[in-house]
Amino acid sequence: MPRKNNKNRKKLKQSAVFNKKKLKNSILSVLYDKPGKAVNYKQIASWLSVKDDEGRRLINVALQELKDDEYLEQVSRGNFRLKARTGTISGTVELQRQGFAYVNSEEADRPVLVSAHNLNHAMDGDKVRVFLYARRKKHDLEGEVTEIVERAKTHFVGTVEMSQNFAFLLPSGKVGFDIFISKENLNGAKNGQKAIAEIIEWPPKARSPFGKISEVLGDTGDNDAEMHAILAEFELPHKFPEKVDRVAEKIPFEIPDEESKKRRDFREITTFTIDPADAKDFDDALSIRKLDNNNWEVGIHIADVTHYVTPSSLMEEEAQSRATSVYLVDRVVPMLPERLSNGVCSLRPKEDKLCFSAVFEMNDNAQIKKEWFGKTIIHSNHRFSYEEAQEIIEKQEGILSSELLKLDDLAKKLRDERFKKGSIAFERVEIKFNIDEKGKPLSVYFKESKDANKLIEEFMLLANKKVAEFIGKPAEKKKPKTFVYRIHDKPDPDKLQTFNTFIHRFGYGIQLTSSNAISSSMNQLLDNVKGKKEQNVVETLAIRTMAKAAYSTRNIGHYGLAFEHYTHFTSPIRRYPDMMVHRLLEKYLENGRSASEQKYEDLCKHSSDMEARAANAERASIKYKQVEFMQEHIGESYPGVISGITDWGIYVELENKIEGMIPIRELDDDFYIFDEKNYALVGKHKNKKYQLGDDIRIKIWRTNLEKKQLDFRIEKNTDE
């Protein structure tokens, strides 16, 4: 066996952190030495020296995912073998701003470089087949796209640029071409307007694809047009089809008596909601009462969306397609029409509402003594904003103060226990804008999580965890039924080591000996950096070392929360996975058979993809408003901290959390070389160094709203 693979196994064995991505690579590297041989998870575990139950479960999940991705084939129950390899691999295109791309594939030990000339019309995010060239250098993998297996997108948003007899759409985002639009395909679009174009043809030798305008969004610079353009860029809708709105309008607010009688009645128990001041879609409410045995009954009541949105209905198809609400900087694009999200399903005060509830009996130490899950009817007594609830917690007086203070006390005990068991305390400050009626940003402020926020968070975490355990840990030790989990993989050991090396320069460090050591030392680190100039850089890099959370029927636990079982049950108004969880929980409470794993795994993957799109759109909208806000401050100077280093420039974050870039070509006092390992740019001749975390003073140089770019220059000292 090649020495490299022995090293891989030794490294995996020694690692304290079992990461799914690394494990999949190690499984493939083992099987590449055994072409044609069918193996099971026990053999893989033996070869990789995996002896614990958690590791064996992860191997099973990795084998199933490698089969789904067509790297392996299942020859019989539990037995897999490598699919026949050729000189090509499958992967996903990651287009670079310079025009070339990397293709990321599980079949290669590093990304494959593809020149712009060899992309053959492949675009960012496309799934492709790549022919691998013979290696010219020891560490290079280069290739050519031979087949586009699946297009990431066929519709593009951009700005129309007119000529006399034709036009081009100049797309937003990472797109390496313009789209040719003939006069008859303009659909009324005018020069400079934002529009969506669909590619209809791309002749083999044409530099640009041919397209047609499918929708005109409005004039460049108009706030609605720009926000709709951001949604369109990530293929997210900005309005509901009329037929969906018509169906929604027919859903009644009234609750029939026969429905109320089927449910556990909480209408006489003190119940309230706590939400952002501007919220209208109230997913969750809390109830509390003291029992005769001096324990507390806490009800976590969640809007019963699936009572109104039934399988195979038009509303269901729309919710499933969207999979999530989208929160842009100035608006919410809901998953469900407003009549449902803000009306029928929303747990508004002084109204009877249908819920799916998790009810816990707990003592004064927040220890759970009993649990119950089922359909309920509630009547919220009061609607708190976070600010109102926080004021009552701080002053220890006000409406429903005894109930609020007791829940706050229980939440803090739940939180302490969670951190003792290894949960990591990531608490990023959110940047927000005060915006006028035309969408113009007037000022920047920060949203911080206080006790009222943490109170709600803790009880939602409890409900999500306990629902997942109820299905995932059956009492009779039977095989768990198909369920939707919120999973979070362990971090990549290499990324952790790189991060640890970096923070040493600030005098910090984390322990890498075990999962618990990592989480406890990470919490200590996050606590130590609070209020320091390097806080945001360290927090940002810490988050980047973590895997991304996702939805799956294949449970591997949630590393960040240190939960073996976790799901999303508490927000069905704005998340489709929560609707899936409600349906499955209801089915299993009635002793229904296990649902199709493949059907739900496909829905989980779609939901994870749509969640990522929504997050990207939110970030794009924030970036747009940042650039728009800073247009008023060109030429002004600000202190900042270097928040990113690349081979094309230095990213700097200002005190107001707004980030811009100093292009490397503006560093004209030397020739700077990118030191990737040390997150630094180093001058070749004068050895001047710009490093992540360094203080720096900049001037606002220029803004580009079209590209959402904010450029800085280093402020020069007058005596230089």
C-alpha cells in the first residue's frame, strides 16, 4: 500500500476530531487501493482503526453519502465498492474573479485548476466532468471541462446596456460573460435598467450566450429594484404567484369547536410571546404555571402550520420550493403568504391559536421530570418585544414579571448546563441600519443578544433537542424511524491547527486533544477576546474553522451545541424543515410507519441549499447598504483592523463593522507577496508586513454599488 495512504490513516487515527469530509476522503483513498473489492463499514473501521460507536456511525453515514454522490456503488446490503475510475472526475465549478476556476471533487485530493479557455462555457456552481491532464508539477492538478452535467442556474440578473441594434445584460456576481440580447428579446427593457435574462442558446464558438429578458425589475439605484435584483441573483422569488395568494385568502381565521375539542387546552394558562419589535410572524409562545408538587410546567407552543398547509396542496408546493423565509436588510420575503405568516398562523395576542407543543415539567434546577408532545390550542395574554422583556428582567418588575423572571432563571440554568457539556458560545454582533421610507440607510447600529433573547433561545433549543431525542432515541431500543435532523459536523483538524497557530500571535491558544477540550478552550478564548481589538478577527476565523450546519435524515449530532440529537421544530412559519418535523412527529405519535428516508433526505438537501442561498442574499443586501451608506463619506479617514488578507488585497473592518478592501495594486511602495500560512502580505524589498489583526488607518476611496464594492486607501502620514 502506498505510504501516503498509511500516513492518512495514521493522521486520522491520531486526530481528536472526527470530521465527515476528511473521513470520506480517507475512505476513498483506502478503496482506491482495492479497486473492485466490496467492503462494509466494519472493514473500513478496522482499516482506519476506528473502534468507538460514534466513529462507526459516522462511517455508515459517509458510505451512504459517497453512494449518493456516485463515488461508490452498493453491491449488496451494507457492502460497497468503488465505481470504475477513468481519466475524468466529477465536481463543482468555483469560478475565480480572474476568469479561471477550480473544480472541487471528492475524487481528487485537491481542487483541479481549469483555465478560462478550458471551461467550455461552464459557470460558477455548475456540476461538471473534468478530464485530468498529466501533472506537470508535483502539486498541480489541471484539467478541462468535458461535460456540463447540471447547470447551477440559467437565469441571470444584471444591468441592461443598449447598443443601436442589440443589447447586453451585464450580470451581477461571479459570472465570466455578458449575455447577448437581440432587439426582439428585450421585453421592454431600457438602457441602465435592472432585469433578469434567461439563456436560450450558447453556440460552441460564441464568446457570449444568447438570451432573452424575462423580467424587468426597475431602474438602477431604485431600492426595490436593487433588492429584487439581489433576490433574483440568488434565484429567490420576490412575490407569490397570484394563484397561491388566492388560495391563502380562503383560509379562515376561525377555529371550529370540533378542532378545539381534539386538543390539549392551554387557553387558561399564562402564555406570551417575545419577538423583535418589528416582527409580525410569531412562531412561538411560552406558557408557565406552578404545579401542586412545586415543580414548573413550561409549555413551548409552536404555530401549527401543517394544520393549514396540507400535503400535495398548492401552498405546500410553494413552501417546499422556497424552503425558507429570506431576511434582507430592509424586508422579509416570507415562505408563506402574509395571510398565513402574519395572520392565521401567527401567535398574535388575545387570539385563540392552534399549536404543536412541547411541554415540560421541571424543578427549580431546570431538571426535566416529564415531557409531552402534542397538538394544543392557546391564547396568548401578551406580546413582548425583546426590549420590553429585557427591561422587566433588569428592573425585576412589570407586567407578567414573576413569570418572565422564573423563565429567565430556568433558562440560565439550562444554558449553564449546556455549556458544561461542551456547547460553544458563538455570539456575533449583528450590523443593522436605520433606513428611511425610500430605503436609504441613515445610520448604523448593532444588535446584541441580551437575557431576553437568550431566554427564548434556550427554550427553543430545549424543544428542538427533546423532539429529536424522542424520535432518535426510541425507548424500546428499536431502529429509529426516519426523521429530519439539524446536524453540525466536527471541525476539520487541519483548519483548527492553522487557527491555533494564528491566535498564538495574540497570546491565545486552544486545546486540540479531544472534542470536549476543543469546545471548552474555544469558549475560554471567545470570552478572553471580548472587548479587545482582535475580537472580530478571532471570532470570524473561529467560525470559519467550524463546519456548516445542515439538514439530514442521517444523524451525526450537532457539534456546536454538543447535542447528540437536534432538529428544527420551533419555526414552521419561516422554515420548511420544521414543517417536515411537525408532520413526522404527528405521524409517529399516532404510531405511523417510518417514512421514506430517500424522499426526506432529498428534501433535506434542498432545504440546506435554499438556506445557503437565503444567507448569501442577506449578506449581499447588507453589503449593498454598507456601500450605499459609505458613499456619503468618501475622502474621510477611519481607524480599522485588518480582517482579511488575499493575494488581491487587504480587507479592513472599521469600528462600525463595515468592511472594505485596499487593492494590492494601491500598495505602491513595494512589491508585496501573499504569505497564506501567516495571513500576511510581505514587501519583497523593504520587508514591510500587513497581517491579519493589525491596526490600520484608511481613507474611503471609492464605492461601486453595482458590484457592492467599497475600496479604501491607506492613509499616509504627512511626514512620510
